[in-house]
Amino acid sequence: MNEPRHFRDERDLEAMRNLLMEGRKADNGTYYVHIGDLGWWLYYPPLEGDFWDHIHLWDDPVRPGRLLGWALISPDWVGIDVYFQPELRGSQLANEMYLWAEEQATKVARGQAKKTIYALWIWHDDAVLVQHFNQGGYRLSRGFVHLTRKLDGSVAPTRLVEGFVIRGCKGEPEVVARARAQHEAFGSSASFERYLERFTNFMRSPVYNPELDIVAVTQEGSVGAFCIVWIDTINKVGLFEPVGTHPDFHRKGLGKAVMLEGLRRLQEKGMQSAIVSTFEDNPAAIKLYESIGFQIVNRLGTYEKDV
């Protein structure tokens, strides 16, 4: 296996997206994250730093512009994401990509005096990767439930909540209220000033679409709940990421209201199904998603290894 190269430009990002969509289209037993996940990771990065310098790509020697695989190694909590062309599932080359990423992650962890590395987004019933991680000395830890629902029928009308308007975000003119809602919904330990800077940069990025950032807003301009939906035009699958409600506005049905509007907008964009994931020990979120027609179809494990 040749050494991978570092990320260069927008053409590489497009090739990374294409690989993810091809993997999802193949539906071969290995999970490929939605291209919206990739956009969210790269343009709304952790406060500790961005991911751009930690992307590694293996070029296809036969087809210029196509990737055989790519890896992202999170520099802060040392997580490994590896994706390869679907025809490589179970191959020696795919195995070597994972081993290369593990070696790099181990160096990062030891350099930061961290004891553990992580591999993410592994189907519980992916026999190929489960065997790989079990044989490699990993253990299964906290993971996610993965839910889906079809969009081939009518979507319930957006629920009206007294005192709130459900609409697309206004973008930067509304960034303070939008960032505040997310900061509080997820209990961020970061200062709001840093969080606001981060969200402003995300709104200025090429992946942000205010029409797909749906908010429930009071007459005074406070954002009570929010969700962002992302589209995959190849597979016709929409993604919800993130979804949240400000703690001051719990138990008002706002999360359900913004998600119903999100489903409607995904359907307008031609999506045929929608997906969402949450921690397997988050019953409130699971109950919300199931209340609007989502069903758990699988679980996504996180594997960890002490190094």
C-alpha cells in the first residue's frame, strides 16, 4: 500500500463526498456517514482546532480524481474515521488503511499523553469490521442508535406552537440567538464568545444553507429549538444533524415542530428518506424521533483501544 497524501483542495473534498455517496449506494454492510456529517465536521470543527490538516487520502492509480480511500484522525480525542471504495470491503488494502490510521492515531495519542484511541461509526452487524476490531484488541463502548423513515408519503403538517414561529434561520443577522440556543442545548463548557465565533464561521462556510437550518423563534427573537437538515442528491437521503432544544423551552413540542418542518423541506428537495442518530442511552431523543415516524434500524458502535 502506498502512503496516503494530505488533503489539498476542493477537488479532494468532492472526491471524499463521492466516495461516501458511492459507499452508501452500495449498501454492502459497512456504514458510510452522510455527506452532511462530513460538512458538519469540517466546517463546524471542535473548538480545539480544525480537521483539515488531519485528512489523508489514497488516490486511485487507475482513475485520476477518484480516491481508493480516505482517513480522518481527530487530533483532540484521537478518533479514527476510515472510508474506502465499497468494492474494497474485506480486502487486504482496506485492512491496511485501517492499520495505517491506527498507527498514526497511536503516535498522536502518545504524543499527547492520552491512553486511548477510538474508531467510530461501525455497524453492530458489520461482520467484517467487527472481526477486524475484535482481533485488533479493541473493545466496544458507547455507541449510537441509527433511525430512518421514508418520505414517500405525506409528511404531517408542521406543528404550530403558541408564541413561536417555525422557519428557516436568517443566517448571520440571527447568529447570536441561534448560537445561544445550541450552546445551552448541548451544555457546552466553552465560553459563549468562543462558541459564537465558531458558529459565525460555520454560517459563512460554503456548506451552510439558512433554509435548511430550521428554528423555532419567539416574538422577542429567542431561538427555542433548532435542527439542520442535509441532502444527498445521489441516494435521496436527508440527514438531521444537529437537533436540539434550549433547556428554557423544554416540553413545548418545539423539537417535534422543527423536525416536522425539516422533513417537509427534505421532501421538497426530492429526498426519499431521512436518517438521524443519537446516543443509545438517550431515551428522550429516541422518543422524539420515533414520535415523528423514525424507526431504529441498527446500532453504530464506537470501538476503543488502549495504546
